[in-house]
Amino acid sequence: MLVGYCRTSTAEQVAGLEAQDRDLRATGCTKLFSEQVSSVSERAQLVAALDFVREGDSLVVTRLDRLARSTADLLSIIAILERKGVALRILDFGGDAVDTGSPSGRLIVTMFGAVAQFERELLLQRQREGIEKAKREGKYRGRAPTARRRGREVHQLHASGLGASEIAGRLRISRSSVYRILADAKTA
């Protein structure tokens, strides 16, 4: 049985999820697991897919980055699949499909996983260097704190007698942000 797994990082990436779904169905996947979560978040549907697959099945993904967040994560997933007698098939792997059902397929996936992780780490390093340079030049201020912009509303609700949990719920910010805003006002 071909079991598909598709993922996008955010709910706004509907077209990307639909494209993965389309490609997996066209490949012959009869069961699909789909989610819209960051790869660093809990991936409940991936866990469900890994639990669902049985010996002789293939877990199919469109691209490697839709499945694993690092080489260690990839190798862990492959190990789970191998213990169950399940192959991993990646549809778009530099223009070709690759399947871990063979030793050469496993080697290729492992090597590309390591290269992808290396590439990601270099990108993050360049990003940090760019941010540091922009800070030194006074051009970078970072992301505007979203909760602190609601400070006036926090103080109004607190003055009306509401507690931190109720304020946080109404304004859709964390309780710790409410406490921080209130504490900042006391020290100012």
C-alpha cells in the first residue's frame, strides 16, 4: 500500500498542501495523512502515518523537506520505517524519485539529508551575521512586540477589575505578557 504524508508549515500555504495532495494521489497513494504545522512542532499526522504503515507498504512524500527537519530526524524516521519493513519514497528528489527500499536509495537519501541540513545551518549563520551587521549600523530593530502594543488595553481591562487570565483570553495574548505589561508600568 502507498501511504502519503503531506505537510506545510503554515495554514496560509493552502496551495502547497493541495499540490502535495494532488501529486501523492496521482502516484497511487490510497491513504493520506496531512497537516499544516512547522517541522519543529509536534507533527501528530506524521506520528499517525508512521503508526499506520505496515510491512510491505511505502510511505510517500513529495519532497524531503516535507518530512524531516534534520539528518538525525530523517535517519530516525527511516529507522522506524525499516523496523516495520516499510520503504520511504520521495517523489521529487532533484527531478527523480528515490526509494529507500534499496541500499543505494538509503545512501542517497542519507547523503542528501546531510547536505540539506548543512545548507540550512549555513543559511541560518548568514542570517545571524546579517542581523548583527544591521544592528551595528542601526538598521535593525527586530520584530515589534505584538503584546506590548496592546498595553493600553491591558491596563484598561485590569483597571476594570479583570484578572490576567481573562485579559489574556480577551486580547488573545499570553498571561505572561499581561503580567509583563503590568510589571513594566509599576517600574516606570
